[in-house]
Amino acid sequence: MTRGRRPSIFQVGQVREDGNAVVVSGWGLGPCASGCVCHRDPATGSLALAEDQAEGLLGLVTHRDGCDCCQPWTAAELGAVVRDLERLSGLDAPEPLAG
């Protein structure tokens, strides 16, 4: 796996196999950086998901020619996020955190 900037994740979804395809659903993505304007629609300021089912990629639509500020997530990377969160939720915390 190569490291690079990715869109932020604010909602964790699912990654599942459906026959010969991998289905990625329920994910919420935000800009890769707080000042990133490449992915905001110039007219509305909104973000839109860009999904490439053939390649198994999930990212954001870009509105700027030559935008290379971030790379889309792969289905394998999103699956690893789900797996790691499931492992963390199974851990027992011996005492509450101070706060």
C-alpha cells in the first residue's frame, strides 16, 4: 500500500462482496484538507462522491482541471478501516479514561 492524502471519512459504511463485485456503501467522505476547494462545486459549494465500481475506488468529484490533491480510497483500504474498528470495539477497557 502506498501512502498519500485521501478524502476524510466522517461516516463508516460497509464493504461486502456481491458475487463477482465488491460493493462499497454508506460511506461519508469530506475534503482531504480544510482549505481544499478542488472538490467543492463552484455553484453550490457541495461535495459529491465519485465511485469507480470497475476499479473499486471511492473518492470525491473534482471541479478543478489537473486536481491531484488526494487519491480515492480503495475497497481494500475501506475494508481495513471496518476491520480495525471492529477489532477496537471488541477491546475491553479496564478503567474509564480520565477526563
